[in-house]
Amino acid sequence: MPKYPFYILLSLYFISLAVEARGQVDDSILAMAELVKSYNHFGKYNPQEKVYLHFDNTGYYLGETIWFSAYVVTSPQLRPTEMSKVLYVELLTPEGRIVETKKLKIEGGRSHGEFLLTSPRLIAGFYEVRAYTRVMLNWEGSYFSRVFPVFDKPEE
């Protein structure tokens, strides 16, 4: 007989711990839901643009052409942008100097262009292609960037 009250008290103790832990879980779920709501509200009234460039190759020789397609979307929905109409794409030397800047028209969230690597002042090295819109300049470090190796053209 004396064992039953002990088991009943022990069971009540574990039930009270479970109820207390459940309350903490509910609080964390509510806090997470509030965070998601705030994020969505911020994104709705402060939309950002994202740019992605799709290239035809991963490395180039001097004398070749870098071809690319650009996709400009509004985040977080990832739908074609309606905010910007001009995409700026820059080719930078290994030293960080801008060789050429393209101003491309954005239609339906897409654009395309090319850089010719035929200038006699270009040398072999790692060149950066950078792309952005004017809207993206409002957000620090939100431009697209990719580095490519450019090699001297082989004899054969």
C-alpha cells in the first residue's frame, strides 16, 4: 500500500514537468511565428532585387567572348522584377579596375549581353564580372559577383 502514493506523486511530478515544457514550446513557436510575420511585413514594404548571371563557360582565353544571360527578380517571392529597367554589368581587371560597363535593358526580368576579351591591353589573370541595379545599391553588398580565369591564347 505505501508504494502507490509514491508512484502517484511521481506521476504528478512528471506530468507537471511536461505541462511546463509544453508552455515553453508554445512560447517559442509563437515567438518564431511573430518573427516570420515581421520578416514578411518588411519584405512586402521594402522589396529587394536579386541578380543572377548565367555564363556560357567557366574560364576563357584572351580573344574570346564572355556571353551571359541575366535574371533579375524581386525577393523573397523570386518573381521577375518590375522596379528596375536597367541592369549594370561591369568587367573588372585582376587589379580591380573597371575595363567595361554595360547598361542593359531589363525586359520581363531578363537581359543578356557579352564582353569581348580582344583588347590588346588585357592580360591573363582572374577577372571579375559584377552586376547590379540602382535599387540594389540601397542594400550594402547585394550585387552579383563572379570571378573567371582568363588565360593567354595557346599557340595550338
